[in-house]
Amino acid sequence: MMKLTLLTTLFLTTTLASTPVFAQENANNQIRFICSTSRYSENGKSVPTTFLWTPNFQKAMVTWTSVLGGVKPQQRCKIVSQNFQTAFNNGSLNYVTNAVQNGNKVICSVSSIDGGCDTVLFTLRPQDKSRDVLKRLNKLWFGSVTTDSIIEQDSGETKFYIDIRQFLNTPPSNKIK
């Protein structure tokens, strides 16, 4: 009888634990950021790409073609994919913005527009303009239905914010096979 009670309790606990009581908690178990390869449109070669992966769809987020600080594209892809996962898991992947950390221009996640950089997603090359990178990301993520970037002045630096939540929850029009 005690064994049956234990099994029943275990079954109910497992069933209740897998029920999506909180959408974010359920999403955390299903949304992953992975490094794989995709065809680069400029030359048709396969390149390392950070993908958003869910059980229902996959979408390319960033393709990696250049070396930065001695880090090759494949390694950069792995690092950035993990950074996106960390940001998602810690709840800060609501907006993507630009910042400067340790003298380097970076793209990072923030949980709210009034907050500082929560998780650095990736570092930019010195010659990159963060506004242009964010515009390219916005176009890549949202296509022709681009969202308006939110602009805020902070200590003389113009910050741009992309609300990434819709991208994370919307299947692409052309699913990746």
C-alpha cells in the first residue's frame, strides 16, 4: 500500500510539474539557442549560425563569418548561442540593445528598457556601429514587418532597443527544415 501511495504521489507530482502552470517556466524547457550551420547567401557556403530552436520551429538569429579577437566564427557561434540561452533562462531576453562594457561595444539583453545591460550577447568589432548592427538584426528577425526601435539617450550615448519577445514566440513564414 505504501509503495502504491508513493507511486501515485510520484505520478501526480510528475504530472503537475509538467503542466504549464507558468508559461515562462514551460517555455524555458522548450526554447533553446543552438549553434549549427546555414547557407550564407553571399557565397552559398555553410557558415556557423546561432539558431532559436523550439519543438515547433527553428529560426536563424545570427550568422558568423568573421574572426574577432582571435575567436573563429564556429567558436563565436557556440559562445553567443550560450549567451542567448543564459539571457533567456535568467529572464533578461525581453529587449536587445547596445552598450559599452570594458571599453568594447556590445549587444546585450535587458529585461526592461530602464535597466542596464543584463547579459552580454556578443561583442562588436571596433569599426562596427552598434545602431547599424541592431538595424540589421531587427530586419533579420522581423523581415519586412520591422518593429520600431525604441530610442533613449543615456549619458550622451544613444541606446536602441529591439523588443525580441515577439520574435521568440512567432514561427517563421518559411520553416527551416
